[in-house]
Amino acid sequence: METVTIVGLGYVGLPLACLCAEKGHKVYGLEIDENKVNLINKSQSPIQDEYVINKLKKVTGKINATTNPDDCIPNSDIVITCVPTPITKSRSPDLTALKRSVTEISKFLKPNTLLIIESTIHPGTVEEIIVPILKKQNLDPGKNDVFVAHCPERIDPGNKKWTIEDLPRVVGGITKEATKKAAEFYKTIIKADILELSNIKAAEATKIMENTFRDINIAFVNEMAQSFDKAGIDITEVIKGASTKPFAFMAHYPGAGVGGHCIPVDPYYLIEKARQIGFTHKFLSLAREINNNMPNYTVQLLENELKKLEKSIKDAKVGVLGLAYKANVDDIRESPSAEIVETLKNKGAEVFVFDPNVKKESNVRDFDELLSKSDYIVLATDHKEFRNMDLSKLEKNKISIVIDGRNCLDKEKIKSMGIAYHGIGRS
Ligand SMILES: NC(=O)c1ccc[n+]([C@@H]2O[C@H](COP(=O)([O-])OP(=O)(O)OC[C@H]3O[C@@H](n4cnc5c(N)ncnc54)[C@H](O)[C@@H]3O)[C@@H](O)[C@H]2O)c1
């Protein structure tokens, strides 16, 4: 059993803290948000995540959360940072939280502690930014005063099949000893394989490549969807067809936009780092451009349908379903829904929004109120409540257009009720 401090108790850090406690480690959580600290110490989850809610109950009293590094870092054998690595308004990497947390931690580390960075970072971040911070405290990771490694997190909140415990991991350290120590630790909590890479940059690049792969493939289907829209081809049929090929095709799905703290963020980390070292990522930037335009495209679809009814978007009463960036979670970071709402408002529409997981940000009480106030619907998030909606309610509430931003509704049934339907590459 080791004493482990998890720094940053969010979508990544909190499940990790629960897992470490469940596997018998002594666990501290260092978090700057006092409200989160208080909730976690009462075994209540600050995030709407079934896995975390259940695990917190299971490990009641076993995670000691605090805002004070002095309470935990000097006692810890292992410190793992899971703080956010977002982008700025101008879409540059924002490493403020990571630098701040490592600066704080470095003042309290005992010799030979294993420091693991789980936050997503571009290649070179640990060597160029983290190591100098540690050296300021006379800790040299090259000499193993402190063992420093990167182990990118692959968790997919809400995914019941692939949980933190079942996902294989890759680790890379500043030294071979650091890599080994990190791998040994993960073997105590993860059931899947742990791959040791020969250097830390390769581990940093692995995560960015995985998420960029996803962004590019989504951009590809989003472009195909727009092309097929013009051609009158339903892309969901085409994806079904292409998926019968047993090799060299991997289904990705078009949608109203790409959100969350990872996919629309991580490519910018690589784009910027590569720019600094003299390489231009044209392909990655184009993918970002295509995906960033999807909320706008979704609103355009509504405008096209309104035109067919000789109606205008100005003063149109539009109900937007969903604020979270993906189904069945409460995370609204980088959510395309916010941009859809803003674009609609800028065009003069009256917008009603409802998300069962984000009620605080909704401007109507429930789905029924939204339907009663709206003439047109834009589905932005495929929460189960929307995917399984009683479609007869659309007819009862005289909804005349449905824009299905996640291609998750029964288009034939909706059309059979005399309601105009348009998905993303599906009509
Ligand atoms: N959300 C995901 O699905 C996901 C998946 C894989 C990897 N990641 C990566 O993991 C990292 C964390 O993401 P997240 O979604 O958990 O973020 P989050 O915002 O949910 O959680 C981060 C937590 O860190 C806290 N924090 C910020 N600065 C701090 C500091 N100086 N000291 C202590 N606590 C601090 C915040 O208050 C917050 O509670 C990011 O680098 C992200 O790219 C996220």
C-alpha cells in the first residue's frame, strides 16, 4: 500500500482517487475548489457521473480531500496531477493550472516521490516546463531526486464498457527508473496492460495522437455529411454499408459539433507546439475548422427548412435539446450547444433550452415546457431522455421542424406526422 495524492478532483482525478482507494492505497485529494472538497469528504459526487457516484459510496471515508498541500504532499509516496489543460480564447494551450499545481506541489515533495502527470500535454511539456519548476526547488528528476513520469488518461466519462480500470495505459518517464516505478504503480490499480515507452515525449505524444485521430475522422464524416446532404443521400445508411467491410474502415458519426475538454482542445496543443518548432499541421487545422463550423451548419439547416415554409429565423421560437457536449453527462465544456444557442439568438430567434443533466443552465423547467413554448426543435445532445422521447408530443405541441443534430431520432415517424426533419447528412 502506498500513500497517493491526486491533484485535481474532476472528471479524471475523482475516478482515479476512488480506484486507488478501492485498491487499498491511502488516498488524499488536493483540490482548489473548496466546495468540491466538502462534497467529496461527505462521499458526495460534484459531478453527475454514475460510476463516480457509486464508487464514492463504496470508498466512503477513504479519500481525504483538502485544499492544503501541506496536509498531503509531504506524506505521499506518489503524487498524480489531473488538473485541467484547456485552451485560451485564441485557442492556444493554457498550462496555467498545471504550472500552478506543480509549483505548489514542488515546495512540499519529500525525496524520491513519484510524480505522475496525467493531464493531457503536448510533447516536451514535462522536460521544458515541469522539470525547470522542480529544479527551482533543487529537485532534479534526471538524478531521480524525484521520479517524474507521464501517464495520459484515457477515461471516457459515461462509458460503461471501458472504465478507468479496464483501459490499457502507456507510461513514459524522465528516467528509466521513473518509467518502471510508474508502470509498477498502475499495475496495482489497472486490470489492463501497461506499456512502458522509452521516453516521456512519446507518452505525451500518444494521447494527443489518439484524440487528434478522432477529431480528424469526425471532421471527415462531417464533411461527407454536408456533401451527401446536397446529394440527398442519408449518411447513416452509407456508414452502415461501409461498416460491413471487415477491415480498413472504422465508423465515425457526423454531428452538430465536437465538444468536451479533450477532442476539440488537444489538437491545438500539437498544432501550436509544431508551429514553434517549424512544422505546420494543415490537416489538423482543417479538421478543427470543419468541426468548429458544425454548430453553424446545424443552424443553417434550420434556416433552410424555415425558408421552405416561408418563415424567418427572426423571432422564431426554437427549442434546443441539450447543453452537455455528449450524451448522458453533465459536462458543458466546449459544448457545441452553447454556440448553437448563441448563433440562434444572434439571428433574432427566441431560444428555449433544456438539459436534464444541466438544469441550472436551462431556461425552462422541463422538456414539456420547452415543447409547449417552441415551434421548432434543434436536438444538440443525444441524452437518453431525448433519444427515447415520445414523438407524439411533437405533433401535440405543433412542432413543425425537427433538426436532429445527432441523427438519433426516427426520421420516418417524424415525417409521417407531417413534420419537416433534417439530420446531419440525413433527411
Ligand atoms: N474529461 C475527460 O474526459 C478527460 C479524459 C482524458 C484526459 N483528460 C485530461 O485530464 C485533465 C483533467 O481534465 P478533467 O476533465 O478532469 O478536468 P476537470 O476540470 O473536471 O478537473 C480538474 C480539477 O482540477 C482542479 N484544479 C485546478 N487547478 C488546480 C490546482 N492548481 N490545484 C489543485 N486542483 C486544481 C479543478 O478545480 C478541477 O476540480 C486535462 O488535462 C484533460 O485534458 C480529460
